Amino acid sequence: YVRGAASGNSAIRKNQGRCRIMKGGREIRDNNFTIVELLVVAVIISVLAAILLPSLSLARNRAKAAQCMGNLKQIALALNSYSGDFDGYFVPYKDSGITHSSGSGYYWSGKFSAGKYDLRDNLFFGSYVANCAAIFVCPNVLGRGVDVRAATETGYGYNGCWLGGYTEVDGSAFRPKTSRVKNPSNTVSFADTAYINATMGGAIYTMMLWPRIRPDGSSGFNGIHFRHNRSANVAWIDGHVSPEKAVETVCYFNDGEIGDFSNTNAPYSIYE
């Protein structure tokens, strides 16, 4: 070894191309990583990330889907509570004073004004959900920056044509009582929704769960949005909630396909 000139107690030993510092007869280890070692560590981290990130993303999506089911469950139970308090009638899709589909006033999800909904001000459901506005927004949609004070979208639609008086039959709003529903466990009340709006030039979220056929016999739209790992959460009149898979789709929108989980109108109609 070569003894250092500045100190009699330290030395530098050259061994196999590396400098090893000696002090007091003991080696002071050089703990710096070499470039090769750093590259190996970087490769290992990249491989682990590639393995774990898809799993983390799937787990996050499953958590959102579970939260969505919880939201729909609360809304479905609130619907039943409302019916119990109002002589068996379902919640109206909109207040009777609203003369057209986009007029200002109270809708099932909140108060509509100047093109936006205040989900905190809910005339129909508010007292049944402890005025918790967030349950009216799907977690997938909430993550897109929805403001419950001025929402333009929520991701949930109500079967208002068949339950809430949205459609008129013989000049009167079709708004049946629960006793008229033939099969409550197989008739939809709410679901993850979106549909193609030709006027707006693309797909949008909608507060309406459009059926294939309305009570007056007119055609509806494909309106179920399969945004939870290719499933859509659906609430039924009896209060249960289930994930449903698509049997047909028409387009892709944001995080899922728009389509339907049934080939018939049976899940929407109160008569089937």
C-alpha cells in the first residue's frame, strides 16, 4: 500500500483496480454504488412496477365499483321509503310544475337552474339520505371533478319513463304505484347511465335511464354505461343492487361501453 503524506495513520491500498482507504490498520469501505449496480436496481424497480401497477389499478376500480353499489343501494332504499310515505307512488322524475325536460326546478337528483344541478337541494330524496349529495354521483364520474353544488352530470339515471311520470299516456303523466309493478326484483329503478346525444354530437351522462320502449309505445335509447370493469351497477325496485354485463353495445364513452344488459324491454317495464 501507499502511505498518505498528510497522515501517518491512513493509507490508500490499490487492489484489483479499486482504491481501498485504510485507517489505523482497518479498511474504510467505499459504499458508493457503481453505475452497473444502479442500472440493475432501476431495472428491478421497473419490473416490479409493471407487475404491481395493473393490480393496483384493478383494486382501485373495484373499490369504486363497490362504492357505486353502495350509493345505488341507498338511493333504492330511499325510493322505497318515499313510496311508503306517499301512498305507494314512486319519486317523480321532475316536479309537476316543470313544463319541459330541461326546465328549471326540482328533479329527482336535485334542483336544476342555469344548466346545472345543485345536488344538495333535493326536494324528493334529501330527507331520506340525510342530505348527502355525494351519493347521487358515481365515484367514476366524481373523479372527473363534479361539483355537487353545480353538477352537469352524475352518472346515475332514474327509470323515470316507467316510474317517475316523465312519459305521458293519454294526456297524463304515467306515474304508477308500487302495487302495479309485476316483478319488483326484475324491474330497474336506477343504474349507471350515459347515452348518445346526436344534438350535442356525442355521448353524455344522463339523469334519465332510457328504456328500449316507453309506456306510450315510443322508442327509447341504449342508455346503460358499463364503466366498472365492463360492468354496470343496477338498482332494482325491491332494493337490491347487482352488477350487469352488456349483451350489446353501441359506442365507447370515457371509461366504458354504452349499451344494454338485456335484449328486451322487460327490465324497464312494470308489466313484465
